[in-house]
Amino acid sequence: MEKLKIGILTVSDRASKGIYEDLSGQEIRKVIDNYTNDSCDFAYCVIPDEEELILEKLIHLSDIELCSLIFTTGGTGPALRDVTPEATEKACQKMLPGFGELMRKESLAYVPTAILSRQTAGIRNQTLIVNLPGKPSAIEPCLKAIFPAIPYCIDLLEGPFMTCNPETIQIFRPKK
């Protein structure tokens, strides 16, 4: 059985310089480990908010590392250096705006500034790329909202079959 490979790309000027620890990337890993029954391989990197570097890393994680799923964290706000969605759009052949819409809706229950978020998702070849917020406390609520659709999306992209823990997350696959 093919093993699921997941890329985690943290986009942060300060974390990439070691000014603070990357808690968002760690939170993604923790939540995924809690949701899946599968032993996953992870490819992890922390880079600064540079559009060309983000694009280069997304392409590398998809085309060279062969990740079926990539989560980015950070760089999705309105600040001038927030360019993760732009790099994601350049990397992808198809965009899936519903992921960002649902994450913003979920985040609005916590903060009115969620409307400033620009998370998105898309497909590059056989890889699903999802932009998550940069705030560690926003990772789990956003993943809880969108994750039920992720295993089926990976199925549609002919990636590895993902099994999940029904005690922690209820996924959806259409009945055959």
C-alpha cells in the first residue's frame, strides 16, 4: 500500500530566521497525526515570505518530493509581505476556493478579522495544496472544518487511500 506523503510549508520571515519557534507547522502535524490512522511521511520546511521561494518549494514538494497533500501556514493576510495565496495560484492548475471560504466562515466564529484572510486551495498535478492560517490556535478549527473532504479529494487525484480515526474526525466519501 502506497504511503501518504504530506508537505508542511511554514511561511514566516521571523520563524525562518529563528526569531521564534514554528508552532503552526507543529500544530498541523499534531492535528494530522490525531486525524489519520495511517503512518504518513512528512516533508517539512520553514521559509521567508518570498513569493518566488514559496512557489519553488510548492513545486518541489509536489513534483520532486511527490507529496499528495501540502499544507502551508502563514502569509495569507493582507500585509504587503503576505504572498502565499499568489504563489499557490501560480503553482496550481485548478483552484478550489471552497476551502478558503469554509475556513473564513469557521474563523469568523472566533474573530471578526477572519474576513481579512485570503486562504485558498488548489491542485498541482496529483497534489492538493491547502493554505492554512499562520496563527497556531486557528489551525485545528480550520482543519476540522475542511478535513472531511480531503481524503476523497486525494482519491479523486489517484493518490494513496487515506484512512482516518472516526473518533477524532468524520470524513466523507460517496457510497459506491
